[in-house]
Amino acid sequence: MSPDNRTTHFGFQTVDEDLKAGMVHGVFTNVASKYDIMNDVMSGGIHRIWKDAMMDWLAPRSGQDLLDVAGGTGDVAFRFLGRAGAGARATVLDMTASMLEAGRLRAEADQLADRLDWVVGDAMALPFEDNSFDVYTISFGIRNVTRIPDALSEAYRVLKPGGRLMVLEFSQLPNAAMQKAYDLYSFNVIPVMGKIIANDRDSYQYLVESIRKFPDQDSFAAMIRDAGFGQVKYRNLTMGVAALHSGWKL
């Protein structure tokens, strides 16, 4: 198949690869102002605990330079800088300018302005030099990337030797009955709440579908290894509703 005819998924739809980024951009432009509220709805507020667990495993240190990809409203970057203390820096990259603007408007942004940069960019073609960052994080964003292997290769490229990748993403429950119950909740409740809170059912229908299309924990770990990372491990969160994947540029 020629590159011009490659297809990918947008939720449960099959679309041309060159269309997906624009469609994802549209979703996050639509939900930017309500994104943090809807994260609470989609996860029952537990996303905050998951992000704290991410920081616990990451153990930020002073002097580290973080790149947070698809980091829009700054949740992870603010946590990282708060844990690392003085001397650490963070760059938040997102493809959607309105998501970055929502992040800039948060109170934490003013307090950390001298240690925080906001960049519009593409996870598959990062606008940074090789070996630039100590840590690369992406939270609830990797499943929206058109070509996940390309994003992982870019993560490897921009990390310094000894740098660390950490991915937080919705995942698959290992128990079929629990997965069925979770699916019933996701497909019947989340799009309705999206309509009520953000006046946007379609975007949240896509977000629910995109979770189901994302690889399971072991398959995604294999993709990280294929990108060159070593010491790849994962931890399930809330019985596998989400998972943390970690890898090192050795």
C-alpha cells in the first residue's frame, strides 16, 4: 500500500492517515475549555490520583528538564515542577493552541512562568534537537497520535542518554466481566456527560472509542521496546482502567 493510501482509526471509524491529526485537533479545540472538568467525569476524578502515582514512580529531581507531550493544560508539568523543586524546567507541547492557552490561564502557570515553556507541535515530528531532555511524559495523549511508533521514536531521539519515558494512558482490564461493566459505563455515560458539560457528545464518543482501539498493556510495552527503550515495565492503575508504562534510553 502506498503512503498516500494508508488508513488509521479515528475512534471506530477508518480514515486516511493524513486526515486524523486534523480530526483530533478539532476534538481538543472543541473541549479545551472544559477539558479538566471532563477528565474528572471520564475517570471519576481518579485521574488526579493516577498522575500523582506517575510522579511517585518518576521521582522528579532538581535540575531535570521535562518534555510533556500532549500536555495541553499543564497538569503533569505543574506536578513535575512542584516535586522537582528549584532548578527543574518543563516544556509543554501540544498540537492544539487552545489547550495550551487553557493551561497558561491556570494559577500555577503564573507561579512557574520562568521554568515553563509552551510549544505548539506534533508528537511525530518534535521541534527539538536530539538528546535535549531528561524526561519525556505523555498522559492520555498517545492513543490520539496517528502513528504511535513514530511518536515513540521521536521520544527516544529527544531524550538524553539515560533519559526516561513515562506514558500514562487508559488501558484494558484483565477481567472480561469487569471490562464489560466498564464498557457499559463508558459508552452510555461519558458521551451523555460530554453533551451536558461541554455541549459536545461527539468528541467524547470519539474519546471513549479511542480507548478501546489502544493496544493492551503487553502490546504497548512491546512497541516501546521496538522504539529502542530498555528496562520497559508497566503498572496497572485501578485494576487496569489505566496503566503507567516506563522505559529508559540506555
